[in-house]
Amino acid sequence: MADVYYQIRERLKELKGINLATSVFKEGKTIEEGLQEVCSFLPEAWQYPDYTVARIKYEDKIFTSKGFKETKWKQNSDFETPEGKKGSIEVFYIKHFPDEDEGPFLNEERHLIDNLAALLSGTASKNALKNLLSQNTERLKELKGLNQTSAILMENRTLEESLETICSILPEAWQYPEYTASRITFEKKVFTTPN
């Protein structure tokens, strides 16, 4: 019965590790903040948490858990994002333990580290896609502003009417339109965004 209780407790620790990692990235943290936080609680999910340290490498950045020390008792899993960014998760025991399934590590810990690597890869990709979407949205706003300006200048309006209209549409082409106003000065006349 004690062995069954021990096995259940170990699986719960592993599940907690996955759940914590998932929740860290749902909080909207930067990839760097998230990786450091994951690295700090990662040892708690392994069989001997008091003798476990972790390191996560992502591109040229390195994140380590408290008291990090590299040893020969290591378990690692590499990951790569669709954009080609590479990283790895490494877990070390800082003292010798009896052999289990993979040196001193359990098969379940192998599954855990591989699942965490897949999660980190997906999270990094998701963050990259969010940034790309944001950049593309801004470029589209700029292009819309340019197209509208061109269309206004081609209409049969007086120059003054055109400049007034352009001043009213330009703020929408900027990143923060609610805080943007435009002013055009032409031949001693000033045209501004209404309000």
C-alpha cells in the first residue's frame, strides 16, 4: 500500500509541474519571464526535489533554478519552434541515486520533460505569432491611411478640403489613434484633426 501511495504522489507532482507551466504562460508573461518561472519550480516535479536543479536554454538565453550545479546525473529534452529557434530543458540530480529506468530518472520523468519541451516550443511559437499579428495589424493600418490619403488627393476637392479630410483620417493609421492628432501646415494655413 505504501508503494501505491508513493506512486500516486509522484504522478501528482508531475501533473502539478505540467499544470504550473501551462498556467505560467496563460498569464501572458514574456517567454523569458515564463521560462525563468518554469525553471524555478521544475525541480519540485522530480522524484528527489531537494537534490534536483534545472536549466532551460532558449536561443542565447539561459535560465537556472536556485542552487544550480551541473552534474553527470542529467536528463534533457531539446525543442525547436517552427521559426527555427532552439532550446533545451535539462534536469540534474546533485547527488547519486540508485538506477531506475533512465539512470536515476523514472520513465514518467522522461515523459514529463518531453511534454514540457513540447509545451515550451508551442508557447514560444504562439508568442512569435502574436507579435507577428500585432506588427501586421499596424502595417495594415498604415497602408489603409496611405490608400485613403491617395484617394482623397485624387478626388475633385479643393486643396484645403483635401487637407482637412486627411487630418481627420491620419490618426487611425497610427499605433495609438485615440492619443494621436495630426496637423498640416500649408501656405500659412493650419489644418488639424477635429476635436
